[in-house]
Amino acid sequence: MKSFIILTSLFNIASVFAANCASPFGQCGGSTWNGVTCCSSGYASPTNNASIPQNNNYAPNVQYATSNASASSGVIGYASMNGGTNGGNGGQTITVSNQSQLETALKGNNAKIIKVNGIIKLNADVTVNSNTSLIGANKNSGITGAGLKIKNAKNIIIQNLKFSYCLGSNKDCINAQKSTNIWVDHCEFFNDRNHGKDYYDGLIDFTHASDYITISWNYVHDHYKASLIGHSDSNASEDTGKLHITYHHNYFKNVGSRLPSLRFGTGHVFNNVYENIEASSVNIRMGAKALVEGNVFRNANKPISTNLDSKQEGSVIQRNNDFGSTANSNSITRTDGLTSVPYQYSTENVNNVYNSVVKSAGPQ
């Protein structure tokens, strides 16, 4: 049986090269694409652009952009607005496997597609500039030891990467400030819970008037404070009217809190899974407003709160959520906020969300 599996795998690989097909997740079509138009065996191109596995549970209108694939029509949520988010579309593709190569490739604001091959050990945070796609070459590629720093930048895609043990200067895996149009998709984020809650900081943090962000299909686990959106109760003058963010189809497991913690901004949180959440899950505060729908909560404390940790309440409209056994720990004190969002999307039936998200979140 083992010999048969190996021979079958070798045949599939040989077939890709013989037919001059795109690699998995590579571009194999598109209205302006002049390259190969053959997708890898077992992969399809439902949007006639980036290829994805045929047996996936992804939302049908999402394209998973690598190589030169454009993502502006594939991203769902706030990152699809304000001109869209297509990262390094049209730029040179560079493959990197160490910190020096990564730092060199990330320089400048020219369009660029950077493929990370393997796990890169960082000794300091690295800066991501505008018009960048940073993509894992396979499901076992990413960075460890420190994180990504994004400041005064725009139009960035971070996709198919593993982030772990981020102990750079910010102690965040992704730290973005004053930046817009960022899409974080199909990544994995984790540290550990063997230290105090402040040993690491955040996994995915956006502050200082960052805007038009989508966080989708990520596996976020084994951490205390996961995702802070808006860093201070005292930053209303800068953050009010900014910090528009969408979270969809993420798997949050064994996390303390901040999924997200949102101040001043506007959030859309749909079709996520929350499992074994210790302190609080969705925390909407300081005048922020959110639409929270179609999520699944399993042993998740305080699934939704609007009066937690800050002097001013937030506001939540919630609908079609499965709170499991913790519904009585909700604390929704205001419901005069967000009732709809200005982009197209569709929600899965909440009964299907757990299996769909657990199966397909994280690097592919």
C-alpha cells in the first residue's frame, strides 16, 4: 500500500511538470493572465485565477492568491473596500528562506510577491512595506522568534504562513499601525500558555487608525491576548471613524481573550469558531460597534460583551449565533449599532460552521 501511495504521488508530480501546470495555489488563469492555464491535478480555479483544492470547504467566491494572482476580487470584508487589496499583484516573485533574504525582499513600496519557503527564525521584527504579498510556499512555511511590523503602509496580503513564539520588540506576531487595506488569510498563529499573560503580547494587533482589514480562515490557538484593535481608551481622536475590520471563518482555540478586543472601530464577526476561551471572546468597547453573526462558541466564556474592561460601552447586534452552554455569560448592554455592512458576503448555516472552519482554517 505504501509503495502504491508513493508511486501515485510521484505520478501526480510528474504530471504537473509534464503538462507545464501551475503549482498548487499558483495562478492558472485570469482575464489578464498570460502564463500557464493548466491547474495542478486535484486543484481547481473557481474564480479563474488562483488554484485551490477541489475538495475544499472555502467560501465559493474567495480566491486564494499566490504567484501573480490578483486578490482584490477574492477578499471578503472591509479589506475589499477603499480600492481593494491585491498586495503585490503584477510584481516580481521572490522566494526566501532566511531572515536576510526576507528583509531584502520586503524593502520598498514596489509591487512584490514574496514566497516564504520553510520556517524562518527571526532575531528581530521585520518591516512589511506597501504593495506586498507575503505567502507561504507550502503549509509548513512561516516565521518564528519575532513578528511582522507594518507602519504607514497599505495594500498587503499575508497568507498561508505559520507564526509562532513572537518575541520581537513589539512581542506581537503582526503589529500594524497607521496602515490600510490588509488581508490576513489562511495563517496559523500560536505561542504558548506556559508563561504569564504578558510574556507575549498580541498575535494580530491593529492600532493607531489602521483601517480596511480582513482576517479570514486563520487558526489562532494557545495564547492569552489574541487580537487587539485599538490600543487605548484615550486614543479616540485618532481612531474614531477608522479601524474597520472583518473576521470570518477563523478557528480560535485555547485562547485567553481579545477575539477581538475592539475600541472605537467597526467590526463584522461572522462564521468563526470559538473553543475553550478562558476570559472573554468578542469584546466590543469604547463606542465601537459590531455585527456578530453565525458564530459557534464551545466552552467559550463571555461570548459577547459590550461593557467589559473600559469606561465606555460598545454596541453589538448579534444574530444566528450558537452559544452552546455559555449563553448566560453574554453581556450585551447596547444594541444600537451596526445592522449591515457595505460589501457583499454570504454566511454559512451555523450548523455547518464548526466542521467547515475546523477542517479548512490555517495554512493549506
